Amino acid sequence: MITVTDLSLRFSEKPLFKDVNLKFMKGNCYGIIGANGAGKSTFLKLLSGELEHDTGNISITPGERMAILSQDHFKYDSYSVKETVMMGFPKLYEIGKEKDAIYEKPDFSEEDGIKASELEAEFGELGGYEAENQIEQMLSGLGLEEENHDKMMSDLDEGQKIRVLLAQALFGNPDYLILDEPTNGLDLESITWLENFLIEFENCVIVVSHDRHFLNAICTYVCDIDFGKITQFTGNYDFWYQMSQILQKQQKDQQKKREDKMADLKAFIQRFASNVSKAGQASSRKKVLEKLELEELPVTSRKFPYVGFQPERTIGNFVLTADKINSKDEEGNVLLKDFSLTIHPGEKVAFVGVEHNSITSFFDIISGTKKGESGTITWGQTTKNTYMGRDNSKYFDNDLNITDWLKQYSPDQDDSYVRGFLGRMLFSGDESLKKVKVLSGGEKVRCMLSKMMLSGANVLILDDPTNHLDLESIESLNEGLVKFNGVVLFSSHDHEFISTIANRIIEITPTGIIDRMMNFDDYLKDEQVKELRKEYYKGINKKIRF
């Protein structure tokens, strides 16, 4: 068990945590949630010992082992993939190294033989002889192809390294598993594998994630960080969300009663303060008023941006036809070959599959960002589209502040209008004067969403839009797209996002296209789809993945 007692931490004289008391028990998974800047990752670092707290105590049952998902993607570049995973179980790794060093000695003595025998026994007791097979199964489950299992870490790309580091954290059955955004960089099938692994994991998991479906699947408790406190709720993310809405309503109702009482007291004081016969009552009420003002209740530190898309005109019967589109990347690899489809009014289409570059290429072509090798794109006369690509860095390579940046795309050039719009997207006050080139990833996405909202488009094209967004922004974007009465074409690795928005699924596979008018959960269960996927991925040197 991990016990947190009276934990406090200050950053720059500002209290981040104050008097936190929690227990983390084996057999449970704890999701750590909170607004950006609330201290989620900091709290994990305190638990792991990477950071020191100011006051209080964090204790772990003696003899129990903690494993942590490494955030340094270059730390193990001089090691092989399997060795990197093995290092997740330090004791087993060190015994293996010591054992191998003895066998490599040119003057192997009888004493060395006895020591090696002892190490062999300990190595076996810790599961060392099954380790390589377990490591390979884990890497394959997380989507790292077999041909990469014996490579050096330096030879892997960023996404592959993330999978290896995750396998490292999972390896060796640790007593406590601490994971900070473990689904980042994983495809949907790898996330599903991880969900199943953690559901069956018998020890304790403590995780920070922005993936709502993932939190719902694995969490038995939610720890909510708000106003420097951490409150533990039984249940998954959806249960916490519903409970938090009830609590917030109760707090707002209580606050409203306070405000009404304060208004009545102020009116009484102003009316009778100069009346000698009522002076005592006025003085008494003044003291009550001061107490009420001191006890004002904060509702929540969470801030939800407003995301709403209002098309300038209703879309007609004809939306889009793509006919025999062909596209290649800069190295000449085929991305799209004779790709054709028709989009109809009311459709919200999720593009899924392993061919992420093909999806991006299609979005680039239909939005006019780039041209394909051949084929035709025909938009309906009533359509107006707007596009948020996966890489939007070109929009922010300038010296404009956020207000002037958004003015470029606003039909109303009045400063107060633009600033008011930015305020709803959480750029209030001086924040609206920040230079766009220094914005974080999440801030840039909110700027791009603002640009899209101001366009008045009735067709929205979004390539992995939830990247860099916090849970509050994802919730707002999700709700905005559900309510939007135009056409949406999008890609995402967020299961909840896809399943709540899309009514049509198009999967681009290496050898064919699967196109179904159904929601995502039905698509995953459909037997015909499963058979088609087997056929289209047959002979392909990679696992079937989303």
C-alpha cells in the first residue's frame, strides 16, 4: 500500500498541494485527473520520489516495487529493445548482467561456478527464463513488429520508442505501476491491448490520461485535483463526471443563496446604518456579511472552452465526390490508389486504420492544401469547408499576437468582438496578447478551432484534433461536433470521440477500403468487417491495427 499523509508542496510561494491524504491499494486502478496546471504529473513525480515534497509523508510497504513510465525517449538509445524492457525489472536485469559477466571470464574458477549457480537459481525464481518470451509478447501486443525486437533503441522512431518504454514499465509484474499519458502515440488496437492488460493486472495502477474511454475501461477510483486538494471518488471517469456535475450544481445553488443573503444584508445595512434605533441590528448584520464574504465557496478551477460551429448556410443535397484519387509521398510511396468516395448530407465520417499518412493526404487534397497525382475532387455549390490538419505550425510562424492572428480570419474586425471570442476559448485578458509562436500545443489547437468556428463552414475536416488537448477541451470539442448540423470528416485515436460523433466509418487498409454506415462500436463488433480486415491485412508484415 502507498500511504500519502498531510502532503503539501509549494511552487514559487504558490501552494500546489495542501494537506493531501490518500491511500493507494493493490487490486485497484486510480485515475488522476485535473485541469491543465493542476499538478497531475507533479503528483506522480512526488509518488515516485522524483520530486521532494515540502511537508507530510509518502510511504510504501517495505519490499514492494514501483515501476514508472519513462518520459525520456532518448535515455536508452545505447541499449537494445529487449534489454531496455528488461531494465524495467532492475533486480532481474542486474542478476542477468552479473551472471553473464561471470560466464564471460576467461579464468572461470570454482568459486565463480558456485556464484553463477546461485545467480541462476535466483534468476529462475524471478522468472528470468520466461522473460524473453514475455517481452516479445508484450512488445507485439503494444504494436511493435517482430523485426524491431532486436534493434537498438536509437534505430526506432518516436512512436516505436513509446511502445518499448511502456513495455518496460509493465514488465516484471511491479507492485505499483505509475503511468503518465500511456496512450500517447498508440493506435486504437494497442490501446485496447493495454486496457485489457491493466484490467487483468492484479496490483496497483496510478495513471494520468486524457483518454476518457481508457479511464472508463480501467479505473476503479478517480482522484480529482482541484484547488490544491485531491478528492478520491469510487468508480470510473463517467461516474466521477456525473457526480462532479451534481456537486457543482449544489455548490452553485449554495453560492446563489449566499449571494442573495448578502444582497439582503447590504440593503438592510445601507438603509438603517444611520438610524439610531436600528444601528445595533445593522452592525450585527455587517459582521454576518463580512463572514459570508470570507467564506465564499469556489466552484471549480476547471475551465471549459466554448466550442460551437455555426454554418452560414444549410448544406444542399450534393456534398463531395472524390473520383480515382492517386497520391504519393515525397519518397514516391503510394498513399492513395484510385481512391473514390461520395459524401452525403448529415454524415459524420471517421477515417480509421493504420494508413495515417494516407488519411492525411486525402484530407490535404480535398481541402486544397495539396494536389494529388491524378483524380478529381468535386464539391457541392452550397458547401464551404474548413480544415485543421495534423501539423499546423505554418499558421504560427509569425510575430502576431493571438488577437491580431485571429483577426485575419474574423468577419468582424472589432477588437472587442475578437477578444470576446478569444475569452470564450480561454484566452482572457493579457493572454490574448501573447505571441502565437510561443503558444503550447493545446493553445495552438484552440486557436485553430477558433479559426474554424469563425469560418461559417458547413463542412469540417479535422485530422486528429484531440492531440495536445486537455480533458475539458476534448469534452467541449466533442460536444460541439455532436451538435454541429453540417458534415464532419475526421480522424482520431480517441475511442470515445469517434464512437460519440461518427455515423460512418471508413478504414483505409494497406490493400483495400472498408466503408460502413454505422457507429464505431458496431463497426468493431461487425463480423463481416472482421472478415474483410483479415483479408485486407493478409500477408502484410504488421499486425491488424487501427
